[in-house]
Amino acid sequence: MLDRRAHLMDSLATAIRTGADVKAVQAKIRAFNQTNNPEITITAKSIERSLRGPGAVQLAGVVLNSRLSARVREAVGH
């Protein structure tokens, strides 16, 4: 169950970042949430936390590790 939840969260993040079919992933999340596991329901808040993530920094739509972002920004002239 937790692997499926993580996969759905990752799929949604990828769809949002790449412009893929977000609605299809959202439908899968709704189906997942209808299972009998309310402890691991995917909520708007959990999606927001996942998208922000610890150490997530974006440059031109690319998610960078916060420890590497300074080096990458320097390399590309930002």
C-alpha cells in the first residue's frame, strides 16, 4: 500500500512538472483514496508537502537538490 501511495505521489509530481495528463493521475489517486486505508489517504496537503519537498529548489522547471543548487546556478549563470 505505501509503495502504491508513493508511486502515485511521484506520478502526480512528474505530471505537474512535465505537463503530462494530471487528470489521469488524479483519477488514480481518487480510486486509491476510496480503499479502506484512511490512515494513508492522499490529501491536498500531502500533495503540497510532496511537491515542496525538503530541499527542493527549482531552476527553469528542474528540481535541484538544495546542496547542489548554488553550484548549478553558478554553472548556468543564474
